[in-house]
Amino acid sequence: MSAQTSHYESDALPTETVDVVVIGGGAAGLNGALMLARSRRSVVVIDSGIPRNAPAAAMHGFIVLDGTPPLEILQRGREQVRQYGGRIVFGEVSGAEPAAPSAAGDLRFTVTLADGRTLTSRRVLVATGLRDVLPEVPGLAEHWGHSVVHCPYCHGWEVRDEPIGILSTGPASVHHSWLFRQLTDDLIYFTNGTELDTDTRARFAARNIRIIETEVKEVVNDDDGALAGVRLTDGTFVARRILAVATQMQARTEGLDGLMLPMEDLPDNMGRRFASAMAGTTEIPGVWVAGNVTDLTAQVGASGAAGALAGSHINALLAAADTDAALAAAQRTSG
């Protein structure tokens, strides 16, 4: 689940080859671009304007910025990248693939936007984030990011002491239960077709977590449109103010097939991500990944840090490539 932001002023797309194109304008992409721009690299961020946390009222769990609206953080991030010469282009990537190398043998990539415009870069940082896939329960999606939450560290303080229901999607929901039990004494676990072993049931009983095994039919609102609870398939209404759901997290891969980036599935059907190694490096030379597209559980601070690390690593390898090219040119001249 995500929501598109309003269209903001977009910079012109360069016609010349740039050092780095960053695909994705969230915390990871913008922080990676910031590191590169501050190193005097020509960098362009392609931002589709669909951040994962757009429905949330505030971002939490990161010092100084705790409680700041997510869209405000992104706006300030774009301003900071631009003040160092980086460009932010509002658009969707429809294709990205390796191109013929330069005459000196340096890597090249072509990125194509949905409107047909193209951009050539020496390196690529993919920071497209992820998409949260919710269970198909009528009425659930409309409360996403408010009364339907997934992260106890992002939303937990705000829902403390509320009647909370865990809507199970698999083994990760059991772990969810221990974390949300820390926040409220009134917790119900809806198995919703999933299984619980004897040990888990004993643990739930020890923590006074009630188990309901009748499947959830729909989410019910009160007269003001707020979440009031759930209706079960047998017609029973169970009052809850908050529902916690361990979503299936899917890396956003649209338009990136041409890069041939390897992917991997997480255990227990938690999701699918781009595989990566140190500093976001991938098996594809010249392509890095950072943030939720490869670390599905990273919060804003961790995603931003990953972008910074990837950006600094890209700059270091570009500096080495520039030095190799300068040496080769000097040797040709002296020869």
C-alpha cells in the first residue's frame, strides 16, 4: 500500500552523461544523492512520488526528526540535494539497462522514463523501496498507516493502551504479538486461517493474549468512519481500535528488469528483495541497491544510512575509475 504525493517542481533532465542516476526519491535515494552531490558528482534522482510511508502522519524512531511528517522530510531532502547541484526529476522509470561502454571502457547505463525521455549514466543506485501487500480483508486498506499498522517502532507509542488485534498472516505475526503486548494489556490474536503450535498457545496464555480462530470477514467502522473492530465469518463483532498486520513486503521492481538484478525470497513468506552485499553492491557491475528495496525491515534512519554508504562507495569507485582513465591518457601522451 502506498499513496502518490502531489506533483512538485521537477528539474530538467540532463542531455549529457551523468555520473550517477538514483532511481527512487525516498530516504535511501536522497541520502545517497546527497553524498554524491557533496562530492561534486553529477547526480540525478528519478522520483515517482510514491513513498511507502506517505499515509503515515509522522515518522518516528529517528532522533531530531522524530514526529516529523514523512512528506516534509522528503521535501527538505530534495532541497538539500539541490543546494549541492543534484537534480530531482519527477517521473517513473519504464526501463533501465546497460549500454555500450565509453571509448575508454567506462560503464554506461540507459534509463528510460515513462514519457519516453532517456538519460545516460556511469553508475546506477536503485532505491525504489517496497510495496506492502495487505491481506484481502474488506475495509482493511482504507485504514492503512493510521488504525491499521505494521511496525511497533513506527506506530507503537501512538497506539499504546488501545484494544489491539493482531491479524495473522503467518509466523511473523507471532513475533508481532510479543512486541505489541509490550504496548497494551488488551491484545487479541486472530489466527485467520494460520496455525499455532502448542508452545505458542501456552506463551499466549501466559501473556494473557486471547486467541480467536474464527476467520475475519471484514473490518467494521463506527459512524464517524473510524475503525471500530472486525466482523467474523460467524457474524460475531469483535471491538478493536487498532489492527496490527505483518504485511508481505515486495521490493518495487517496475522498470528494472533490464538491469538483471538477482532477487531473493525471505523466509516464512515475509517478502522478496534485491540481493546485495557490502555497501549495497550487487552482482551487476556498476549497480548498487539501498534501503527497503534490499533491506525490507529498515526504518527511515537505517535506509538513509544505507543510501549514504552506497553513495560514498560509488564515489570512491568512480574516483578510482577517473584516476585509471587519467593515467591511461597520460601514458598515451607520453608514449
